[in-house]
Amino acid sequence: MDFACGSGLVGKYLSDIGIDNVIGIDVSPNMLEEASKKGVYEELTEYTCGHSPNGLPQQYKNSFDYVTCAGLINNNHMDYLIFEEMLLSCKKGGYIVFAARYSFMGKYWYDNILKEMTDNGRWKPIAVETFFKYDKIDQISIGRFSRTPCKLFVFQKT
């Protein structure tokens, strides 16, 4: 499952490395149209991520070995419900992988939530890695683009 699949870049990457049967969901019909042009998604569904776990289509609950989310968990515009939905869609023993920029967030809004979900035995942390978006920029910035620190998280649903 590719949460907030946008134009389909994650799905394309997964396809390029041999992973198929990817389902994408996104709030934007225009982005879903762009994603469909990649020809790599098994299914694309219009859905508002992080709004209500009860609204997640039944066929997506406890269905996926891997759940991804790249770029959605930014700038404090989401709340803990996005993590609830990712957990709900993942099979027991499956993996939840997400990336988040943190240059604009100051204190990470999700730190306490991730810890609480871990402490409650809902998932266990597998890896955290820091990287830079736009890491090829050797200047402070080019237009609106600048090297942006990010984190990648991997959790396993318990």
C-alpha cells in the first residue's frame, strides 16, 4: 500500500526493483491520474489519508505486507490518525516504512506518538535513518529548493 501515492514515484521505484501488486491511495484525483500513467499500480483509490481509520476501505484492512508513505508526514498538518491507518492496513508482522522532512517541524510532532505506539506493543522499531532531500545541491539553496534534512522510519507491526 502506497499512502498518499501522489504522482506515483514510489510505485514506479517499487516496480523498477521488482515489486508488483502495489495499491495506491491519494486525496487528489489529478495525482491519481498522474500515478496511473506510470502503469505500475494494481489499483488506485481516491481517499483522504489520516482522516478516519473507520473510513479506510474494508478491503485494505490487515491486507498488506508493506505500507509506505513518502512526503505526507510533514509540517504538522497530520495527526496520529495517519499512523492508525497505516497500522490498520498492514498485516501482523508486516512493515510500515515512511519518510518525513523535519526542517519545518521544529520539535517532531510525531515523536510521542511513535513512542506510545511502540510502548503499547503495537509495532516495534526496526530502523531510523537520516538523509537529505535535494542532497545534490551544493549551494545553500536554488530557488525554493534547499538541502532538507529528512528521516526514514521502519516499523514492524506486532
